[in-house]
Amino acid sequence: MLTAIEKIRQQLTADPDGEPYFQHEGPMVDRWITGGTAPSVHAVFLQRESEVAACCPHCLREFGRFDANYGSATYRQLGVIREVGHLHQCQESK
């Protein structure tokens, strides 16, 4: 008989002892930064010491950074990232 965790893993991977087949963290995960009236932006997050860099998922041009601890200025930094990302016209590919 499988435990609840094993059942969930089996649903995700077909293997009760396996790792999930989907990736939800790391540089290869595309994200949408949305909400409010600012434009939405498609980005990947890359760890840069104590900050997280939001970059174009195609050419990896950095749109901006925010505090990895999600400090009080994060919402302002995300607003700038959304504006820069919205204006970005990608010319390259990974």
C-alpha cells in the first residue's frame, strides 16, 4: 500500500520513489510577472548572490534585479523589471 506522498509522486512521475518530472524552480523555468496596471513580462529568474535577476528567457538579457529575501523594495523593483521587459525586443536566441 502506498503512502499519500508516494501516491502523489506516482501521479506525477509514474514512479512512487521518483522525483517530479516538472521543474518549478531554477533558471530554466519561464515565469510571467503580472498583476495590477503595469505591463506583464515573461522572464526567467537567475540567482545573483543576494539578489534575483529577471532575464529574457530567450537571450538572457537582464531586465533588473530584486532582493532574494523579497525585501520592502521588491514591489518597486518588479515594476521597473516589468517596464524594461515590456520594452525589450529580443534579437537573439539561447
